[in-house]
Amino acid sequence: MPYDSNVMRRATQALEARKAARLEQQEVLRQKIYRQLPRVAEIDRALRQTIVHIIAASLKEGGDPAPSIAAVRAENQALQAEKARLLTGRGYPADCLDDRPFCPQCGDSGWVGSRMCACLKALCTQEQIRELSSLLDLGEQSFDQFSLDWYSPLGSPSPRENMEFIYDVCLSYAQKFRTFPFRNLLLYGPPGLGKTFLSACIARVVSETGHSVVYDTAAHIFERFEAQKFSRDETGGADEDVSRLLRCDLLIIDDLGTELTTEFVRSAFYQIVNTRLMTNKKTIISTNLSPAELSRRYGANILSRIEGAYRILPFFGDDIRKQKK
């Protein structure tokens, strides 16, 4: 799951900061104990020399070094036992000065071999949710806060019946992200019916399960593609943005159709849809345009790809924003 480099950088910084804080706290405790129990400081200095003594014993000329090594080890054990008695006698745990990382799996490095450790994944998830929260009000936009009361029960099917089905699909999609049969969703309909709200709900749940999620407006997404194509970003940020748009576990494109649609935009949109389908990456598209309007604006080939690989969910009813006013 390729996290955004900014998310990875902030998560790594958080991991390093946590490790530094732990070491600082450990050193404060160590100095406190050394002041109270000077003998513990002497024992620690002697224990640090143990490896030197063992090496010297193993290199000792003549005779078998095994007895010398055994004697050094016995002395080491005696010092450790004395240290434990001193610490517990003063009310400290016997191992309170041992270096114990927050994560025993990776030793607070964030990696177990070439595999990202669960502790770093958790920090990446936190940073990703924090980033999404800057774009979306994830405090309010959650499945628990979604209300069907704004949708009329009149008609067949009624807007409320339709939204009950859409809500169930979106909730299941988020909760069963890896296994849900619909890999991609197209949410379309007039503004003010909850498309962005439900997209945000999905983004939140999928992020919390440790998957990489990118949520952005169509206009900004195509702007980054244009910056990459025409080298308008000398820092290389556009290359990075386009890469994460194509590689993230879930891409949510909001407000498709509000951008200025050019031939370049059509090509970029097809590249996004086609590349993510070919690499089995999941995508959600939210738009005010109907499938027929999508075809006219972006081409029949892109609509064919969407109709063949996306679960299309039509929204209809009265504008909730107007009702709330």
C-alpha cells in the first residue's frame, strides 16, 4: 500500500520523535538513580566492560580460554544480581534501566527487514486521516452521522429507498474494502444529495484500516497531471502527486465535471481510469453528470470502461443543503 511520501515522512518523523522522547525519559531516570544509588552507576560501567573482558579471555595466549570466559560471565551475573537487589530495594523494578523500545518487533525502527512494521503503519494511518481531515470534516462525516430523514419516502422507488440501498453499498464497500465484489463506484446525481458526504465516510473507514487513500477534486487532480506533463513544477512534486494518484489503494475523485474539460483532461481522465483498472486499484468517482453526459464530455470509450468496471449509484431527491436552510 503505497502511502503518500508526505504521509510517510510525517509518520517517520513521529516515530523518531517518540523514540527520542523515550530515550530522553530513560536517561533522566538513569541519572536520577545514579545520584541515589552510586553503586548502580559503578555496576553499569563494569558491565559495559564485560564484552572487553570476554574478548581478552578468548584471545589469551596458551591454555583453554573457556574457564576465563566462564569466570567473566559469572562475575557479570553477580553484578546484575547485585544491581537488581539495589534497584528493588529502593522501590524500582529490577529492569527499569533496560532499553525497552515501544515496539519489540522492529526496535522502533519502523521496519522488520524490508517489511513495514505495524507500528509505522499505524502512524501512517494517523497522518493520512489527519491529512484527509484537512480536506474533509471527518469529525462530522461518518456513517453514524448519515441521516435518511432528508430523503422523501414518496415515490416508487422513493429517494429514501434508493438512499437506503446506496448507504448499504457504501458502508459495505468501506468495511469490506479488500473483499467487496464492487471494486469501483460511480456516484452521480444533482448536487446536495450526499455524494461527497458518503465519499468522505468511505475515505475515513478505509484509512482507519491501514490502506492508502487519496481524496481530491477532479480540477486539482487534472491540474497536477498538467503540471507534470508540461513540467510546470520544477520541484518534482507533480511527478510525486501523479504517482500517488495512480498507485494508492483507493482514489476518490470528487466533483468530476466542474473542471474545464479539454482534450488533455479527457486523456488524463482515461489514463487514470485505465491505469487503475489495469493495476487492480480501486476508485470512486463523484459527479453531477449523468452517464450520458459523461459520454458526451469525456468520450464513449471512457464511459464503456466505467460501465464495465464500476457499480453505478444514481442519487436523486431534494437538495439537502436547501432543505437545511
